[in-house]
Amino acid sequence: MSEYLIKRTIDVANHIINTKDTIRKTATIFNISKSTVHKDIQERLALIDIDKYNEVKKIMNEHLETRHILGGESTRQLFLRKKQITL
């Protein structure tokens, strides 16, 4: 694995650990695709640093558990805005 991939993987992992950002937001910040972030986190990080991998995995599992709540809130806000426009 190249030095560039190792450095990027560690940088992405540190960013997620420090900010608890989602995959999508992390991909935007690092100007890479969501698929690349997933590959960095799920495959490469496990080979580079298992402790960081476990921390990131815990954060990603929290995001997965709260995903349906965030989606529901977005929908609620959308309908409230539509209701205000029609009044």
C-alpha cells in the first residue's frame, strides 16, 4: 500500500473520530467519493490501525442507528415549509 493511501486513510479516520462527520460529509471535505471513504475505512484502516478502525466503526454504527430519525425530521421540516408557503 502506498504512503499516500496510508496517510489519506489515517487522515480520514482522524477526521471522523474528531468530528463524528458522516461518510458523505467526509467525502466532500476530502474531495473523494463516498466509495473511496468506505474502502479507506472498512478495508485499509483495519490493516493499518485496528484501534482507530474500531473507533470509526463505532461512530459509523451510531450513524446507522440514527439515520431513520434524521430522515424523518427532514421530511417533517419539508412539509412544514410547504404548509407555510400555502398559507
